[in-house]
Amino acid sequence: MFSLNKLLVCLSFLVAITFSSIALAEDISHFGIGKTATPEEIAGWDIDVRPDGKGLPKGQGSISVGEELYEAKCASCHGSFGEGVGRWPPLAGGEDSLREDRPEKTVGSYWPYASTLWDYINRAMPFPAPQSLKPDEVYAITAYVLYLNDLVEDDFVLTQDNLASIKMPNEDNFYIDDRPDTNNTRCMKKCKDPSKIVVIQSLSGITPDQEKEESTTEQNNSLSETAIAGKAIYTSSCLVCHGSGVAGAPTLTDKESWAKRLEQGMDTVVKHAIGGFLGEKGMMPPKGGNMSLTDEDVKNAVHYMVEAE
Ligand code: HEC
Ligand code: HEC
């Protein structure tokens, strides 16, 4: 699920883009490529809103307007009360759950600033049509999501002037980490042989399937060469959804679903995986979102998915 860290990474990426385009502008004559970004182009990217309200456009929105918009544009995924439909993320609830084994991190229970909510909705929602909302609509929907979290009263009107004054319950648990930096000293003698150092890539957030790991060799025997070639690709780029069936992705064990899909012919199934497709269950992004894969890689991964038990 979305995490604040991810958002911060995205934001700093945007900042990096903005700065690097400034740096590029100066170097253009040197490289002879690109062009200076116009103020309008920069404004198109420069949409972040900060906790102190900097970056907010003028506007306002009431809870009642927000409720209507939310019902129409958001409730189908996030639920009428922000409880989340199916596996779509909840936006409310989870109070006092952060110390539990399975904390429920929502806007109300976890997010430190209301500005993030405004920014996120403005930037990324509704999921199928990001950046389609007008500022007043974002204000109204933000107000309504705050209301669903019992953070404002029902007659509240959110504006560019009062957003920064909203205190989120978990704000104090975000603080500057002021522990000193520790510097590793470079090893100068009796150092480890670099060729003995193995870098292991792993996917974070996914629990490895131990049983499957153990029976790997046994399993490989029954796989075609194409499928064996596709296994690592599957693990790195497809398992994140197909492993557990995220967002309607068919799992490898769902043989019934695969049999039905294969009725269209393997070529079509592979084409869908390469080019992406919108089916009854959900959206399969082109190449699973990893555009660095070749068509051959994706084809191999599909063979693995179809053959693996
Ligand atoms: C088609 C389904 C869908 C619709 C409609 C939709 N969202 Fe979302 N929303 C998502 C998904 C999926 C995510 C998680 C995205 C991610 O993690 O990258 C999300 C994430 C969010 C989050 C962040 C939640 C968190 O704690 O990580 C907020 C806030 C949000 N949506 C608000 C809205 C609002 C407001 C609307 C209506 C204007 C809306 N969404 C419409 C699917 C939807
Ligand atoms: C973001 C989630 C996601 C990722 C990552 C993902 N898929 Fe999918 N995939 C889906 C969903 C959802 C469907 C089902 C769509 C439907 O039938 O409604 C699907 C369906 C498919 C199908 C069936 C196509 C058909 O014609 O029925 C194939 C094949 C497939 N994915 C291959 C892959 C491969 C190969 C990768 C990795 C390179 C991958 N997927 C990564 C979500 C994902």
C-alpha cells in the first residue's frame, strides 16, 4: 500500500527534476540538446503543498459539497465512510492501532499533516483520472475525508488559510532524527576479498514462500526452458501482484482462471502481458509496470506463470 515514505521519495524526485532542469538550462549550449523549461512547464510540475500551506491555490470547500463529490468519485473504492472496499485502501479508522502488530495506517491514524492529504488527492486521485479535480473540489473532498476521520465538525469549510492549522493526531510522532551521523572508516588492510562479497537483491515487503523455495529443483524439472528463463523475471516484476492476487491479478494456483485465459491462445495472453490490458478483474499494466523488460522477458515470465504449480 501507499506509504508516506514513498510519497516523500516521489516529492523529492520532483524537486530533483525541477533543480536538474534548472542546472540543465545553464548547460544546454554545452551538450547541444534539450531546451530551457518555460515557467508554465515548471508550474505544471511544481504542484507540491507543504505543511505550512505553501503551494496551496486559492479556494475553499465545504463538507456537504465534499460529501457529494466523494460519493461520486471516491466511495466506489474507498467506501462511503472511508472504510475501503475490498482491497482498496481505507482512508479512515485505525485510531490507536499504531502500536499493534498490524497497525492500520490511515489518513486519520497515521498521516502527520493535512497538507499531504490535499496534495495527494490533487496529485493522484481519483485513481482512474488523476489531476482532474479543480482546486475547490480538492478542498471540499479533503474537508470531507478529514470529517470522516472526526477531525473537523460538519459545518467546517476548508480554505487555503485554515488548512495548515489543522492538527493531525499523529503529527507529534514524526520528528527530526537528530542522532549523529556515523561515518564508516575505509578498510585499509586485511580487508575482505571483494569477489567474495555477494549482493543479494530481494523484494521488500513480500514474505518468501518457503515451501516453494525448498521444492525449487523438483519443480524446475517439470518446467519448459522458456518457463525456467522466466522464473526470475516473474519473481522480480510480476509476483508483487500475481503472488497473492493483488487488484484482481490471477494467482499461479488459480488454474481455472488460467485455463480460461488460455482459450484466447497463448499469443494473445502474452500480448496482453506485454501491452497491458483491462479485463473484468482489473488492470494488467504493460509489462507489469517494468518497462525495462524485453518482450522476450515478459513472454518467458508468462510461460512460467502458466506452467508453475
Ligand atoms: C478506482 C479506485 C479508486 C478511486 C475511484 C479512488 N481511489 Fe484513492 N486510492 C486508490 C488506490 C489504488 C490507492 C493506493 C495508491 C498507491 O498506493 O499507490 C489510493 C490511495 C488513496 C489515498 C492514500 C491512502 C493511503 O493511506 O495510502 C487517498 C488519500 C485517496 N486515495 C483518496 C482518494 C479520493 C479523495 C478519491 C476521490 C476523488 C479517490 N481516492 C478515488 C484507488 C482509488
Ligand atoms: C500491478 C499489478 C500487476 C503486475 C505487477 C503484473 N500484473 Fe499481470 N495482471 C494483473 C491483473 C489485475 C490481471 C487481470 C486482469 C483481468 O483479467 O481483469 C493480470 C493479468 C495478467 C495476464 C492474463 C492476460 C489475459 O489475457 O488474461 C498475464 C499473462 C499477466 N498478467 C502477466 C503478467 C506478467 C508477465 C507480469 C510481470 C512482467 C505481470 N503480469 C505483472 C496485474 C498485474
